[in-house]
Amino acid sequence: MKLDTTQQIERFRGLEPVWQWILGATVFLLVFLIWAQVLEPTGTAWAETANRMESDLDRTSNSISLDAQSRNAAMTYGSILLPDRKADGSLELIEIVQSILSNHGVKNDTFYQSQSNAIKASVLPGIARAGEKIERIKGELDFSSTPANAIQIISELETHPGIEGISNIRIDKAGNKQVRTRISLEAWVRSR
């Protein structure tokens, strides 16, 4: 069965004007509903994806200016590897400290963590992603060992990539060829 469009157009023109308007409105309404239910949401989703990609490109292509001290620190210490979660970062810090201490045979140690502090995003440009903040987890380590062992432990803690900094070290003579070492250290974690 072949559909003759000219015949259909002539038939439409032969209708009364009221029926022409009703039929035209019905066709318009059907086209609008198809657009509203199928095409418009798809277009909106594509536009949101394109906007997100554009903002990601803008964020990553903008150059970050670092002062000389930060550039030197980045070259010296390498990239910053941060755990994705605050709880994981706390647990990882404990595991790092306990692993290093057990490798050196230290058993009489005390390690506790203080409450974390947020680091301002302006201090660390380009490190925190959108919607994230960087938090500093501080830990206090207290142990007794031989002086040589204490120096090796401090060295391993300083060079471990999971520990961002050691802010305080205190070594006191404990007697019997032992020293008591107290270290304040910190790790950075991402949180939302």
C-alpha cells in the first residue's frame, strides 16, 4: 500500500478549519510530548556532561604558580600520595608507625593521634579536588631504644611516603644505653 502525500494534503485542506486546528494541535502536542520525554532529558544530560568536562579541563589546564620553596619541596619529596578517606589515612598512619617500630624490635612504645585539622585550600593550590578538603592527622610517638636504633627509626619515618612531616623530635637519655625518643609526626588525608 503506497501512501500518496498530495492526496493526504488535499484531504486535510478539505476539512473544516476547526478540524484543521484540532488536528494540527494534536500533532504539535504529540511532537512536544516526545521531545519533553525523550529528547530534552537526553540533551540536558549531554549538556551537563559537557559542562563538567569543560570545567575539568579549565581546572587542569590553568597553570599553578608555586613559590621556589614549594617547587624545591616537590622535587625533593616527589608527588603527594594521599589516602582517599580520613579513617583509612588514620589507620594507615598507625600501620606505618607500628611496622617501622616492629622492624627495629621496639616493643615499649606509645602512639596516639590527636584530632585532625583542616588545611586551607589556598595553602595547597591544585591538590584538593572540588568538594574535597585536606586534613592533617597528627600523631605523637614515644619509645625507648638504643641511640642508633632511634636514628634509624627517625630516618625511616622521615622518608616514608605516607608521612608528610615530622614537626618535633626530642631525645632524652634514659640510662642503661637507652634513649627515650618523642616524635610529633603528621599525615595528610582527603575528606569530603
